[in-house]
Amino acid sequence: MVATTLSCMAVWERAGVLALAPDPASASAASSLATPRPWTRLGHDESHLWGTCLGSGRAPYQSVVELGPPPAFDCSCPSRKSPCKHVLGLLLLWTAGGIPAARPEPFAAAWIARRSARGTAQVDTVDKSTVVDPEAVQRRAAARRDRVTAGLDDLDRWLRDQVRSGLAGLNRAGYAHFEQVAARMVDAQAPGVASMLRSMPSELAREDWPSRLLQSMAALRLLITAHRRIDHLPAELAATVRSRIGYPVAKGEVLAGPPVVDRWTALGSVDTVEYRLETRRVWLRGSRSRRWALYLAFAPPGQRLEAAVSVGQAYEGALHFYPGSGQFRALVGQVQAVGGVDPAPAVDLDQVAREFAALVAADPWADRMPVVLAGVPVRPEGPGRPWRFRDTAGLGCDLVGLKDDPWPLLAHAAAGPVSLFGEWSSSVLRPISVLPDPQGRPFTNRLTQ
């Protein structure tokens, strides 16, 4: 039955669809729509799905999905969630083989035509803008470097003042003390440095805040020194310094670089909000190259984050990496969805420590690294204490970034050690997802209640 209704287009995994849900309520509501009963005018072609769904309104809601990457979707329902439950339900029905191949319905064909027209207009605009004055580009680059240099000189004086006067009392200085100099870095066109400064107040709530704050200040001082000598640094390290400061790299330049072709699996993502900007970090791992990649998406608060890849999905194709030593960030080139999550080999905490040391040697400003650890979660030892994770060698680390108690994670580990994917930062782990294993445990990124 499934073979006769689906074309050669690769079908997503159910976990990949649910990972798109904006909240658990949407995922639950979508599951009730993953049946042909409320749907009419269903169909799909090589890159689109469509259907009309009976709802509370007088007319059925019209839903259309462009599978991408990145995926795009539209629905006539009044929901402000993106994607809405109807789009998610349509995708879930497709994963179950419940949508026949067909010619697009008029409402779907009209939406596809509008999308195509916008894409053509954007390409035309880009083509016209490619004619530039090389000398003007060089003048702008030199002017930016001068602004960055002046800003970093101001920051150097500020850092010296903090150390000279002592750190005592900084834990009561508040966010404004750091925001003022961070705003100066934004004016100096050094947004990466501003981000590092804005992360410092979060250290002040920790018991060991003086040493951690001094460590952060030392990293900034090292970055200032590296920028002053950037013309004498090895090319890869110089690119890393530019990246950490916030010099822009054109996407076209990245995509023009050599691709890394592999089967890439999106193992997990983290959404954060930092100074009026929402950021999504999506981690991918190459099955053959064993290389990690980081795809970043940005959006103002309240707007939907576009993503070229979906968590829980594997893609065959090319990624293009940004320049720099120890860099994970990449752009998605030509890829095709090919299946679900591939298992990834797990390591222990000793190996993690060695790998993180090698990363910091290549990029002294690195603050996180993707890892897969084999082990089990451990309940807190007392009130106010964190959950921990114990690897198969008996070593343990704190778990951070958990919004609720990770009882679902504990349930997954009831039958034995799990392969836990997360972000390692110095000595703590932010858990993100549980990977499939030979015991039959499926992929899931629902680790908390």
C-alpha cells in the first residue's frame, strides 16, 4: 500500500516532524490529525504536500508544505503558531504513507507559483548586485578594521581598570556595568566581542564567580592581542580571530569553498534568546567523515526561525564550512533527506576532556563542543543540587540547561546506559537528545517533563 502511494521522494521520520513543533501541545494536537479522516484533496509531488482539513471554521483549512530544505509551509487557519497543528498533521500523515501522488490542487498550485515568483525575484536582485567596485570594498574593509581596532583599544583599557581596582563587588554591579562597554563594541562593529561581554553577568551567580570572570576577561585580553597581530598569525588562526570578533563572511564566499559530502544527521538543536535575537543551533554529524557541523539560524523575537535541516533527519549531500581553526559552523549546500537518525559512537568523560583540550588548543575562545556520552542520569544528591550524568567508566558530570526534571531521560535509561547527545562546556553537559541504540531505544529530544 505504501509503495503505491509514495513517489521516489525520501520520506521524513516521525521524530523529524515532531521536532518542528513549536511546543508540546502542537505536537499532541498534530498526532490526532495524522489520519485521513479529517482530510480531503490530499496529494504530493516531488517536493510539496497539500491537503484541506476540516476544523472549527465553516470552510476546510488549506495546508501546503514545501519540503525544502529549508522546509516552508502555509495554512489558512487562524493559528499564530508556526508550523500549526494542521501542517504538522499533514507531515505526520505523509510519514505514514497516507498521501497519494497527484497533481497540485489549485490552492496549492497558486501558493507554489507565488513562492517560485519570489525566488526568481530574489535571484534577479542578487545577480544585479554582484557588480561591485573592488577598491570601494577594500576601503570599507580598512575602515571597519580601524573601527574594530579603536573599540578593542577602549576595551583593553576597561579590562585593565577592572583588574587594577579588583573584582570584589562586581557581583553587585549588575548587568548595566557590562552592557555599557558591550554597546561600545557594537558601535565598533565587533558583535562577537559584545556577545562575550554580555555573557559575563551570568557567571556572577556562581560560587566560583571571581575565577570564572577573570578567566573570561583573560580570554578577551587574548583576543585583543591576537587582533593586533592578526597579519602575522597563521591563516586558520587569523580566520578564527575574525570570527570571534564578528567580522562578516559572505555566504557566497563560504559556499564557494570546497564542500564536505557526507550523510549528515541532525542530532539536536538548542534555541536561545540573546539581546533581541533568537538563535537556533542545529548540530549535525557526518557518518563517513565523523565530522561535526553547526548550522545557525537567526530571527527577531516572535518570528519563525528558518532551518535548512530538521532534527531527527538524515541528509545526503554537501556542507560548506566557515574558515577558521576548530570551527564547526557550516552552511547547507545541496542535500536530500534520506532517512532517520544514524547511531553515533559514544565516548567517556576522559575522552571528552582530551577532545575539548584539543579544541581549545586550536580555538582558545571555544566554549562548547558536541559530544555523545554513554551512561545514565543520576538524581540530585539533595535540594538545590543538579542532576548528574555518570558514564560507563563511573565518572560523572553535572547536567545544565534543563527546564524541568529529566524524568523522561531517566525512563529511557531504565534498561541500561543510553547514548546521550549534548553540548560539553568545560566541565558540564547540556543534554539535548537520546540517540537510537542496538537495544531498540528510538531517537528522542524530549528529555524533560
